[in-house]
Amino acid sequence: MAAANLARQDLKVLAFDVFGTVVDWRKGLMTELAAIAQQHQLTINPAEVADAWRRRARPLMDRVSRGEMAFQLLDDLHRAALLELVAEFSLESLSQADLDRLVLAWHNLPPLPDAVAGLARLRTHFVVTTLSNGGMAMLVDVARAAGLSFDCILSTELVKSYKPDPRTYRMVPSLLAVRPEQAMMVAAHPYDLKAAAAQGMRTAFVRRPQEWGTGKAEVPDFAVDITADDFIDLASQLGA
Amino acid sequence: MAAANLARQDLKVLAFDVFGTVVDWRKGLMTELAAIAQQHQLTINPAEVADAWRRRARPLMDRVSRGEMAFQLLDDLHRAALLELVAEFSLESLSQADLDRLVLAWHNLPPLPDAVAGLARLRTHFVVTTLSNGGMAMLVDVARAAGLSFDCILSTELVKSYKPDPRTYRMVPSLLAVRPEQAMMVAAHPYDLKAAAAQGMRTAFVRRPQEWGTGKAEVPDFAVDITADDFIDLASQLGA
């Protein structure tokens, strides 16, 4: 659908996925992993550990999302996933304080280069919220650390589940008092957009080819409303 | 308790009441009431109607807070309270659109003179959230219209109740991941601070003697942690 049509359809709210869409989790984790590795004279590849960690956390969220496991905050799932990696990457020499520090590294991640300026521009035309698997406190930390300005922080913690549980998306129109089609999910991850579309939301796919350092963005296998190269491009396409 | 002690006790979060503490509901409503009165050639005293409206909404919130009435958004309670005033102030000539416009006037209120600068200064040292009886969408509107910048919007809508229901205050430490004593309720209303203190939160009473145009601030009949003349004074006392 052309962006001009969207504007006519009274788009009011943009809901942003955060990790990988707004902030660079990989870069942030690599920095912290490299610092800790140097301190302990560990010979790890920070990128490899960061990628493995992120991949290992996802099935834990999925178990919660499917109702197979009680809700725990993303910090707790990150800690569980990290503990799984200790043997795999020979991280046995890390102390409890080191593990805490790594879990907290997820609260302090650099914004993607276009994020701060793009969000500011989009906020002049739309209500801009997060819709992230990070907990409320975590997202507040992420926004403060990266200098991001949202109108509102929405976390899947508020419904004690994780994306793609449909209840997480329904929060956006419900709490922000718009119809589902007046809200657009903005994410670099097709699974997230597909689930948002199933709840009647509009979808903007943002290409983030360096999320995993591969140069290849995931490609949605369904029709999204907008595909954008970054938030500046998104703003232009939405007339903001 | 001296502010220096509070800093040592690791204060992290400031939770702000909004209507009457951050924004001037009376001035905003008077402006809109005066405009509508002129349009319909009504001879009302806008201040009198504004004050009566605010007073009439409170018992409705109390009924919800005590569990005697199902939760409805503050917009709906404002509408119900306004309908009660129609006969009293001879507002029968107002159309549905006029009533809608008045209910929406609560979304577009001027900030109190120190609010924007005070919040900005406090945000450099503390996580700054709302804790208001306004719904999430309403609070987002209020913040945008008044140019206010919060780290997070918390509404009693999230627990489907109203202050002083204890559950509304417990949200603050729970969602922002601090101990209750690391969070401070900031309000111009003693009832609000008393209920926050009962949940272990710190309290800052801000004098707003013109909330009802009387020049007299309510005075707490219990010990608050801080009494401040405005948010600038609060920031100074908290070392921000």
C-alpha cells in the first residue's frame, strides 16, 4: 500500500520493536564481552558469543509466549541463556558480578545511526511508542542510555508474555485508544510484523542488514505496508 | 527527612501526579468553557463550572477505587460528571460535539510554569514517570500538548483502578524494578502522598496554591519527605 494511502487512513501510532530495530544489541554486547574477555584473558570471539546468546534467548521467549513456561522478565531469560553458554564458550572463570554486568549490557546499547533523528522526526507527526520484549525498567534504561525519545513505553511485560503472542499487539490500540489499523508496527523482523498484521495493525519493515553482521536483512514472505531502509526513509515515506 | 539523606538512600524514580501537579487543569478548562459559552451565548462562570466538574468526577473515581463500580476510563467519568452539571449550569443547548470537545479539553492543558524546565532537570538525575488517574492515551496527549518529557507513562488504567487504590502505587516499584523506598511520589494532593507512603514510597509535596484559584494549598496532616514550592525547588532539594 502506498504511504499516501496510509496517511489518508489516519495513521496515528507507530509502535517500535527495539532490539535490532532501534538499538544495536550486537555492537553493545560485543563491546562488553570484549572488555570482560580482556580482563579475564579469555580467547572468545565476542561476535560469536553475542549472536549465540541472542539466538539462545529466543526459544525461552517462545515457550513463555506459547504458555509453556511462566513469565519471567527478559533479564531473567538473558541470564538463563547466558548460563547455557558458559560451557560452550568456556566462560567458567566469569564471576557472578561479570554475569550481572553482561545481563545489564542489554540495558545500555548504542542506537542505530538513524534512530535518534528518525524517531524525533516521526514524533512530530505520530505518537511513537515501543512494543518490545524488554521489561518496562529495561526499556526505560535502553531509551535513556541511547538518548531515544518515545511518547510512551509499552512492554510485553504488561501482559506477562512475549511477542508474537497476539495479546502483546492488542495492547497498542487498546491502551493508545486507536483502531488497530491506525497503529503501525515498525520492526526489522518479519515474524513480528506478521503477528502485528494478524491483529489488524499496519506494518513497516525496516531493513537492518547488519543486525547479525551478515549484510543480509531478513525478507518478509508476506505483503508489508511499507519497506524502509531506515527511520529517515520511513519518515519520508510517511510524510513526516 | 533531609534531601541529603534521600540521595544517600538511593532514590531512583520520581512518579508524578499530573492534573493539578504538572498541568493546570483549571486554566485549560476555563479557556475551553469560555470559548463554548461565547459561541452559545451562555452566561456561565467558567471557573465555577471547571471547579464543579473536577469536584464531581472525584467521587466517581473513588467508587471505582473502592471496587463499587466497574473501571471506566477517566474520559468516561469526565463525561458522566459533565452530564450531571448540564441542569445545574443550564448547559442544555450544548451539542454532543460540544460535550466531546469539553471532555477532550482535559487532554490539552497548559503546563504549570515550572513544569517543563523542572522535569527536564529532574530527568537528568532520576527516572521520571507519571502516575496518574488519566488513561494511557490521555496522558500521552497531555504530555505532547504541554511539551512534557517523561521517561515512561504509567496510568492507573494499567491496573484498572484509580488512586488511592494501593495497587496503583505498587505498579511503580514493580514495573520500574526498584524497591518502594527508591521511588518518590510527587503530588500537590495530600491524599495521594499518604496512600503512596502507605506502600513504602517516599513523598514530595508540591505546593500548588492556585490549583483551585484560592491561593491556599492543601496542607498534609502527616510527615512528607520533602515539601517544595515547585519542581525547580524540588530539583534543588534533591541535588538535581
